[in-house]
Amino acid sequence: MKAGPYRSCAMLLLAALATGCAAPFPVGPDYRGPSAEAAPPARWQVRWLPQPVPAAAGAPALPAVSAPPAEVRAANGKLLRGWWQQFDDPLLAELIGSAQGASSSLAQAALRIAQARSELSEAQARLLPGADANLAATRSALSFAGPVIIRTLLQAQAQSSWEIDLFGAIARSREGAVARLLAREAQWQDAQVALAAEVGNAYVGLRHCERQLELTEDDARSRAETARLTAITGSAGLEAPSAVALARASAADAANRLSRQRTECEVLLKSLVVLTARDEPALRTQLAPASARLPQPQRFQVDRLPAEVLRQRPDLAALERELAAASADIGKAEAARYPSLSLAGSIGPLRSEAAGLTVNATTWSIGPTLNIPLFDAGRRAANVEAARAAYAAAEAAYRERVRVAVREVEEALLRLADADEREQSAQVASAGYRQAFDAAGVRYRAGLGNLVELEDARRTAVQADTALAELRRDRLLAWISLYRAAGGGWESQPLPVRPSSGASR
């Protein structure tokens, strides 16, 4: 009868050894992905799409828990670089590369990846036995109302221990560590995409500002010339003093706006210097050849942009991996409520010298230890409930982010379509108002018009030119927003090049 407990323990140990590193009796939920309620909608809700494109069934398919992080990073980096190379401005892609090399946020994200990788290594190491070596030397004295006996003890010992993962606590820890490592990889990619979009917005903003500066300089020169001619005719008595004052005020107003526009461009340039960590004089030299020219992307078949684009958003991938890690935490907390089994052993030589007697021996020991939780006042059960609550919170965060992602994609599509629809009308308006201003100038110089009429025509033409420049800027910003919303670009076939309806400036 006494052999019964030992026989049961031995059988349990043999079952654990037979399964290798796998848990013989895993507890806790096996992760199956987000629930159906967290899936994106089946169709884009964008009014101008000719046919709503259905999405893939279920939630976005993201990297498996065992996907190598290096492969994920390489694929994301390839997609990131490819999208920006589709602009006809190599400097833009070059500046984005410089910004990524100098970004502290990317460096911090990379360090978090290294930390997560170390945590994964620690979790994997727990699946294997551990070994230590001890060396000890002691000298002691013993006296029983007689001579003192001096004893010297020398001992070397190798110890090994192995926790048998009966109920999957260690396996769940490793599962969670892998998921968190992939989440950090996705967060790194999200930071990369966000930084690229930030540099793209700053670059487009600077080029637009340069274009606005050109328009403002042309307007200031025109107003200054009008003020000069009006002052001459006024001194000859051919122009009323009020007209001379109006022309002078108009020229001063243009000079004020020109100074403000120059300052704004300088501020934007310096922000680009900070983002890219480039030397400012060198950056000015690089920017000069294409001053005031907005970069132009290739045209894409946007009406075929698949709803599956949400699959490549790194922020969603990170949240989904955090959800997988939270699921693993439930299993880890659940396994803590069950017995744990460990196997420990030691072996080593021993030398004892006392009272002229020397003893050399070898000691060893081996045996299992079964730890059975009996009473903890509900602590382990509370840990399980806390892990389940954390999982529910992670799923709620994922569900909300899916809704935000859908909104961002659809909003970018709408803004892009709106800019495309309005550009041709804006070009016609700009050309028409410019012709009207030129005609008003001819009439004024011929003495057939008045200065008020000329200034009204000038103001309208400047507003139309400014509106056209802003519309072209907004169209580019919509492309960049779509890039950001799509998680760093997408695969698509370019459209045939359409005849340009106007200059890109």
C-alpha cells in the first residue's frame, strides 16, 4: 500500500516526460481570434464607389502566433518603401529614409522589441531543465568536555531542476511572450508608417507654402507696380488722391502678406530639418531645384481598393496580438490553480577531514516534488477573473480600433474623390479670374477703368489661384491620409495616364 503514492507520482512523471515540452493537461482557452462582432463591415460605405467591394469574412487575418518577427518586419518594410517610390519625387522618399534613421520613437520601438525578445527567451528557457554548480568549503570546531575536534568539509555539487509543465502554465507564458513580441513588431511598423506620413505631410506643406509664396510675390510685384503708376498719374493730377491712397494701401497689404508667407515657409523648412536630422544648408540646396512643385503619385484604381486593406494595418495587428497575449494570460492564471510538478537532482564529491580521519564520498539525490494548492482565500480565482476582464478590455479596444480604421479609410477615400471632382472646376475658375484681372489691368492702364475695379479683379484672381493651390495640396494630403489609413500603402494596378488638365503647380 505504501508504494501507491510513489507509483502514481512515477506514472505522472513518465507521462510528462513522454510529452516532451508540451503540457499533458493544458487548461485555459485556446485563442481563436477576435469575435465576429469585432470584424470589419462587409462593404465600404462610400457614395462614389461604383460597386461596394465586399470584405473578407470574419476579422482581419493577421500573422500567426508563430510567425517569425523578422519576416513580418521585412514584408512591412518592403511595402512601406514601395509606396513612396510611386511618387515622382525621389527626394521625398529619401527624406523619409533619413527621418526613420533619426527618429527616437522608432528607436524606442526597436528597444521594446528587444525587451520582448528577451522575455520570450526567458519563457522558452523555463520549458527546459536548469543546472547550477556549487562549491563549498567549511571549517568547524566540536567539543564535548574534551579536546576540540577541528573538522574541514570540502564539497562540489551539480544541481538540476525541471518544472514539468503539467497544465500549461509555462506553455501559456511562452504563447503570450510570442504574441507580445509580434505586437511590438507591429507597433514598430505603426511608428514607421506614422513617421513616413508625418514627413510626407511636412514635405507637401512646405512645397505648397513655396507655391503660395510664388503667388504672393507675383501679387506683391503687381500691386507695387500699380501703386507706382498711380502715384505718377496722381502727381500729374490725373488720379484722385483717394485712388493713390488705395493703391498704396494695397501694395502695403501685399508686402505684409509676403513677409508672413516667407516666415511660414521658413518655419516649415525648419520642422522638416528636425524630422529628417538633415543639415539645413544642404537640405535647402536639395529642395531648391523643385521649389514650389508638389509631388505627384501614380494614379491608382481606388474604386477597387479592397476592404481587406485593414489586414495590413499595424495598429490592428498589434491590438490583435495583445488580444492573443491576454488569452494566454487566462490559461496561465488558470494553470496556477492546479498542482505543479518539478523534478530535482544533485550529484557531487565530498571530502571530510576530522580528528585525523579523512572521508571521501560521492553524494547524489533525485526525486519529484508535487506542489498542491489547498487554500489561498480566493487569490488564484481572482487572478483568473482579472485575466478574463483584461481579455474583454483588449477585445473592446480591438473592436473600437476596427471601427476607427474603417472610418479613416472611408474618410480618406471621400476626401480624395472630392478633391478630384473639384480640381477641374477650380482650374477653370482660376484661369477665368486671371483673364478677367488681366483685362481689367489693360482697361485701367488705357484709362478706361478705375482702380477699384482693378483691385476687385486682382483680389478675386488671387483667391482663385490660392484655392486651386490649396485643392492640389489637399488632394496630396488625402493620398497620404489614405496611405496612413491603409497601414502603409497597398497593392494596386496603376491606371492609364490621363491627359493632364493643368500644371501640377
